[in-house]
Amino acid sequence: MVKAPGWSESRRWHVVSDGLLLAVLEPDWRAGRRDGWRWRLADSATWSSRPQPTREKAAVTALAAWQRSATRKENP
């Protein structure tokens, strides 16, 4: 995980492997307070529907989704 460009305003993090952006993480806000972390795959505009309690858990969940997606693309 690395801080995304513009991190100081967005608080977004990038999940990167070998220079390839795999996922984006950002705080999930509810009623004016942080309610965990949401994620999306780098090639998707859709954010996860369930926030994870920590940034690390969001990254693990995003990587598992990325792996499923990559495996599906390799074996149509």
C-alpha cells in the first residue's frame, strides 16, 4: 500500500504490485465520522458495498477480488 497522489486531501491509498495499480482504498464516512474503509478495483468505477474496519483488511479484500477477476479473465 502506498499513499495515493493527493493523499493529504483524499486520504486515498493505492494497492500496487510490480508498479501495477490493483486497487484504490478510501475512508468510508457515515454521519460525519469514519465508518471503516471502502475499496474498488483499479479498472472499476464501482466501490465496495461493505466497508472494512481497517485499511489493511480492505486491502486484503480488494486483493482477493482482484485475484478472482484476473483468474476469470485468464480462463473465460
